[in-house]
Amino acid sequence: MSRADIPECNTYIYYALIGQLLLFTILTFVQVRSYPSLYGRYVTNDQSLMLVPAKVGWFVMELPSFLIPVLLLYLSGSLDSTGKKLLLFLFCGHYFHRTFIYGIRTKGKPMPCKIVISAFMFCTLNGYLQGYSLIYCTRYDDDWTSEIRFISGVLLFLMGLTINIHSDYILLGLRKSSENIYFIPQGGLFEYVSGANYFGEIVEWFGYALATCTFPAFVFAIFSAIYLGFRAHQHHRYYVQKFDDYPKSRKFLIPFII
């Protein structure tokens, strides 16, 4: 597996995109340590904020991560291995669900435009980098799909995807009566952690990174762990402060650990 001797791979573009993703990751780490991203329950009553409906915000934010790799695939003509086809299908499948299913069904408070724009920029960068890296800059041996790294990574991805989707729909079920009232989530991994949906997504992307064995995928997995991990901790703290009967044994991200 090598990027060498693949003429379509422009190493300047490849490393420039990786550098931008690393910078985004560092800046995100600095930001989330100080205060939560101001969407969902953390939206303030600041009248100066420009807001968009939650459904529109989620659709706009997530769309580039699905659309850009699909366009790159279309422009490339085809993929040269079964492994690449399956990996691109997994990546785009996640974002197809986030954009066209979860994004349409989600409920909640309007989102600040600056959050939507920031997330749109990140998903544009990451969608292009992950697609470009996989399509143009990675070559797999014919037996890659039978190797333990690939199989383990795909299984981890599917396990994380299942946890993520199941947990999201538990949360959506809690919001039927009111868009502005929060309840204690119950069922699934929420019996053990406050951020079950975030735990699932982190597992997804580390599984994807293991299956692809590309540096951009591992950087994205680390970004996800940082951003979603802090988000889970903030949610946990919110629940503990808001509900006197919140389960004391429940961790914030990883069952039985943290």
C-alpha cells in the first residue's frame, strides 16, 4: 500500500489539505476546552445572532462530506479495487444518513449561522481530503479486504454506526413533546454513558481509520475524539446539574471508564 507512482496524486494538494486538517484539529481542541459550541442546548439568547432552522443547518453542514467524495469519484471514472469501493461507500453512507435522514428528522433550537458556516467549511475540507486521499493517493493490494486490519476496521465502523444511529433516535424520541425541553435519555448505551451517540461516532471513525490505514483518516478520527469527547463531557455536566436524579454510575463517554 503506497502513494508512490500514482500520477493522479498531487502531493502538494495532499499535504496542504492534511496541514489544514491538523490546524483545524488544534484550533478545535483549544476552543472546546474553553466553552461548548453554541448550538442545541447551548444556544444563548443573544439577539445579535443570526439563526437558521436546525433542519436547514444540519443539512447544509453535513452535505459536503457526502457530495464532494461522490463528485470526486465521478470525476475519477472508477475505483481500482474492491477495498476502495467499500471504504468510500462506508464514508459516504454515514454522511448520506446524517444529511438526508437525520438532518431532515432532527428537532431542536435554531442554529447560529457562524456554527453552520464553520461546520460547512470543515466538512468541505474533510470531505475533499478523505475522498482525494482514498481515490487518488492510496493503493491497496488485491488481498487487502481479507487482511485483519481491514476486517477489524470495517466491523468497528459498523458497530459504531449502529450505536450512533440507535442513540440518535433515542434522543429524537425524547423531543416529540417539546423542542426546548430536555429529558434524561434512557436505553441502549445511554444506560452507561451520557454521550452514547458521540461514543458510537468516535468508534466509527477509528474503525474507518484502521480499515483505510491512511494518515488523513487517523487525523479525522483524532479530531472526532477531541470534539465529540468534549461535547459528551459538557452534556454530562449539564445533565448532572439539571437533574437531581441523574444516574451517578453513568460515565460521560466510555462505559465503565470515563
